[in-house]
Amino acid sequence: MDRGFLLESLRSAIEAIKTNKLRSLLTTLGIIIGVTTVIAVISVISGLKTQVASSFSTLGANVLYVQKYPWVMGGAGIDWWKIRQRKDMGMDEFRALKEYGSSFKYVAPQITYRYDVKVGNKNARGVEVVGTTEHFPEIRDQGVKLGRFLSLDDIRYRRDVCILGQDVVNTLYPDENPIGKQVRIKGRILTVIGILKELGDLMGQSMDNVVVIPYTTMAKFVGHRRSITITVLAQDEEEASEEIRWILRRVRKVKPGEDDDFSINSSGAITKQFNELTRTMFIIMIGIAGISLVVGGIGIMNIMLVSVTERTREIGVRKAIGAKSSEILSQFLLESVMISFVGGIIGIFLGFSLTKLISTIGNMPFGMPIWSIVLGFSFSFFIGVFFGIYPARKAASLSPVEALRYE
Amino acid sequence: MSNLIEMKKVRKTYKLGETEVHALQGVNVSISKGEFISIIGPSGSGKSTLMHIIGCLDVPSVGSYHLQGEDVGKMNGDQLADIRKKFIGFVFQDFYLLPDVTAWYNVALPMIYNRVPPKTRKERAINLLTEVDLSDRINHLPNQLSGGERQRVTIARALSNNPEIILADEPTGNLDSVTGEGVMQIFYKLHEEGKTVIIVTHEHYVADQAERKIQLKDGMIEDGG
Ligand SMILES: Nc1ncnc2c1ncn2[C@@H]1O[C@H](COP(=O)(O)OP(=O)(O)OP(=O)(O)O)[C@@H](O)[C@H]1O
Ligand SMILES: [Mg+2]
């Protein structure tokens, strides 16, 4: 297409939009909402995905968390009531897995409570105190960086020893080596034998605000019993899961045909569940976006029909001075695409801002994939062409004389 | 030598629902290059219809029209547009300038469709405006110009692709007689420069200034065809 003609069409389109600013803006509302939704949904979900993927990788591959509840409640056919009725996970299950399990390398219980951990008048509040066995480091792939971990004897003789996470060290012994020193948990004195390697954050929470003690020691000062987590290091997740189900259904006396009354969680499973959850969300939001884009498109068609009628004389003059039908068509098509594009740009900007806001409030990584912007532009372009073609053809097919005579 | 414009038994019929309106009923016109013609007649006699056909904005329902020996009746829309662009310059009673662009841009508009390079476009538009005595109104918007000035801009626009034929439909219709006289002088000058000028009017004092008058009545030529 000739550059001079293209520039003239652009100028004319801009002029038309400028003379009817409010009308054009209202017209683009549907496009704005549609594109904003598309951008925001894609960006937020992709941000969440990155976060989930990176976070759960710290949980380690091939680690199964056998628990009372699933990590993610979602998807079809979830019976909340039934899940809430489940029996606690206890040491019997741990012992059964340890005794009968053959497809996995290690199994260890994790009994978790939140307590204050104190030294003198220093207090680390709400620390995750984990009672476990000597296999914890292998399963979690998290050893000590200083001192030693729990030994079989520590477990067997219920020794009052503990391993501190880095956050706790920072609070209680900021300037000295804590090994051999003592801490207080619920009035009980424990000797520090090691410091755990740092893990960093998971879903915005520090994984290092932790104290590990023998689960046998924990039993000495924990009153009521609560559901525990049994961690398993599997060779093959599928195979291990099947074996765990087989064992636990017997131990927990689940009748044949009934659903499991426990959950086997893992980073792989959660990613899968998360993807299922986001897919539903995605489809719903794309549906909303699609509807607003179509509504926006119809708005554009309507406004372009008005514009063609208003400018019938102008079309006549342009034809009289030599404009071809195809040139009139391009001119009006360009105008509808431009209106749609303006909506698209505003939508991309709003989508960007919305994503930024959500990621700030939700403390999530901010990520706006380039392809979502490309998608936003393509959508608005496509809508502009699709809904602009009919009015533009109407303009192009006007007979010059009729157009000039139009009052 | 064949004439520039050669119309034979041209009829133009408009259908208005059931009834037919016979705007032209068998018109023969021949005009040679460089003539200064006026088409005169009462309202509704078919003057504008005839002018639209001469200007290739419309085609005859019946009859033949040859422009420079070429049969216009056989041309498609794009070919007609091409003829209008290169051979014909229109001047309308109501000016029909684009309201949101300056005088020079209005004059340059036909050159955009004729793919004239931008620099030449502006230069030529300014020259044309100077020719119609508007060198000090180049950057004015149409609503900042008087009626006579607007009509002179329209004439400059009609000249922008250096057409063979200038067609004006009631060019003085919206102007007072003094201003109208000024506009007529421009047409006379164009005629002297060799252009074929055809002016539609229903005022005799305007028509009398032409070399030849074609008188229309009820879609037929009474005199001067
Ligand atoms: N598009 C049309 N549909 C129906 N009738 C038409 C159409 N265009 C013109 N006419 C009729 O054709 C006849 C000639 O019209 P035309 O415009 O050529 O007259 P005119 O001589 O230019 O008149 P005026 O001096 O008022 O401009 C008129 O009776 C008019 O009503
Ligand atoms: Mg008329």
C-alpha cells in the first residue's frame, strides 16, 4: 500500500476518533475489559505456576508426604464433608509402613507443632518444632551445615537434643556458635547438636524457622496427640504410592470400594492438581474475555456504521476526486482496527497494572509473558478487522452520486 | 478528429419504487477539447445528472458515452475512479472540503490518491492556492475562510492532478454576485490556459459568459448540444 495513502487514512482515522473521544472510548470498553482479563489471567496464572514450580522443587523429588488431608482441595468430585471426617494419621501407620514397605528407601514421621523457643530472655516465636527420626536428612535432602544430625540413639534414648534452623539461630544466637548451648521449649531444656542447611522460602514463608528433635523426645512434652505427616523417599513415586495405599487401607480398615481416607501428597501431585485447578479458572476467564470481546466488536461495528452514515458526503467527495472502492474500504477498516487497537493498548496497560497489583498484594513473583501482550494485540486487531469489515464494505460500495446527494 | 466528449442518445432513468424518473431522455452532446461550456436549465431538468455522467461519477442507463474515444459505459468502478482522478476536476456548489484539514491539505488530497510524492504534493498545492490568490490562506481551516475563498480552494483542489476537464455544478450558487464574478474569472482564465471547462448553472448571467450554452429542459436538450 502506498505510504501517502496509508498516512492519510491514519490521519483520517485519528481525526475521527479525536472528534468523538467519548463515543470511541465507550465503544472500546468491551475490548478493554476483554483484553485486560486475558492479560491479567494469563500473567497471574503463569506467575503462580512459576512460583509453585520453584517452591515445590525445594520439597524434593520423589518425596511423598502421607497425610490426613490433601494439599490442594479442588477439582471435581471432592467431598469436603467426608475429608473432614477422616481419622488422624498416627504412629501406627508409620510403623506399618516401616515394617511392610519394600518399594521405598526411607520412611520417617514428622510431628509438627508451633512453639516459642527461648534462650534467657530471647524468644523465637512460633517456631515449627518437628519431631522425627535419623532419616529426615536423606528424605528431605537437607543435612546439617554445622554439628551433627539426630542419631538412632538420640531417638531410642529420647535424648533432649535439637537441631536449629538458621532463622532460629539468627534470633537466639546471633553472635555465637550455638552448638553445645541450650534452648528451652515449653519449659524443657534441650541441647543444640547441629544447625540445618538453609532452604529459603516456600510460598512466601521461610522454611528455616524450624527446630528438629527426636519424635520420641517430643512425646515427652506434647500433651494431646495430633495427626502426623509420614515422609517417604520413593524410588518410583507411582509404585511407592500404590504400596502405601495398599498398606494403609489395611491398617486404617478402609472397606473395599470406598475412597482412601488419607492423602499421599508430593510436589509432582500438587503441580498436577494446581494445573487442573488453573485450567478451570483459565477456561472461565477466557469465556468472560471472549464475551466482552464480542460485545466490544459489536460496539465497534455499530459505531462504524454510524460513522459511515455521518460521513457519506465525505465518501462521495473522496470518490469524486478519484478514490477507488478498495481505498475507501481500507480507510474505514483502518479506523475500526485503530479503535479496537486503542482498546487493546488500554487493556494491555490495565492488565499489566492489575497483575502488578495482584502480585504485590498476594506477594507473588510478577511475570507477564510476552505472548500475552502479543495475544492482546492480535485479539484487538482481529476484532477490529472482523467487525469493521461490514461497515467498511458498506462505505466502499456507496455509489459516488448517491453519496454526494446524501443530505 | 474525434471530440473529447461524445454522447449519443443518452438516457438516465432512476427507479423510485414503482415509478421511474427519466432524468435524461435521449441526450446528444459533443464537446471538443478546450471549450468553455455552460449547461443551463430549470431545476430538475437533469443538469446535475448530465454533469455526473460527463464526470464519470455515473454511467448512462441507455446510450453511449465516449471520452477521448474510450467507451465509458464499458468501464468498471476502478477504471471510472482512475478517469476521475486523472482527467476530471470537480467543483461543487457546497464546496465539500474536509473540515478538519487545512486549505493546502484539501488541495493536496487528490494527489494522495494519485500517488504523488509528499514533497511535490505540498509544493504544488501551495502553487495552486497562489494561482487562485490564496497564498495567504494556505494554513487556514475551511471554517476560517469565506465562501468565495472556500470555492477558490475547491477549484485549486479540482486542478491538483492537472485534469483535462473542469466540471463545476452551480459554483456560484452559494456566493454573492461579486464573489461569484471573481470565481467565474478563474474559470475563464483556466479556459484560456486550454482546459475544457463545463459549468452547470441556472443563472443566465453566469451561463452567458461561456462560449457555448447547452440548454436542458425535462431531460432533453433544447439548444446548444
Ligand atoms: N438518485 C435519484 N433517484 C431518483 N430520482 C433522481 C435521482 N437523482 C435525480 N433524480 C431526479 O432526476 C431529475 C433531474 O435531477 P437533476 O439533479 O439532474 O436536476 P438539476 O437540473 O440538477 O436540478 P437543480 O437545478 O435543482 O440542481 C429530477 O427530477 C430528480 O428528482
Ligand atoms: Mg443540480
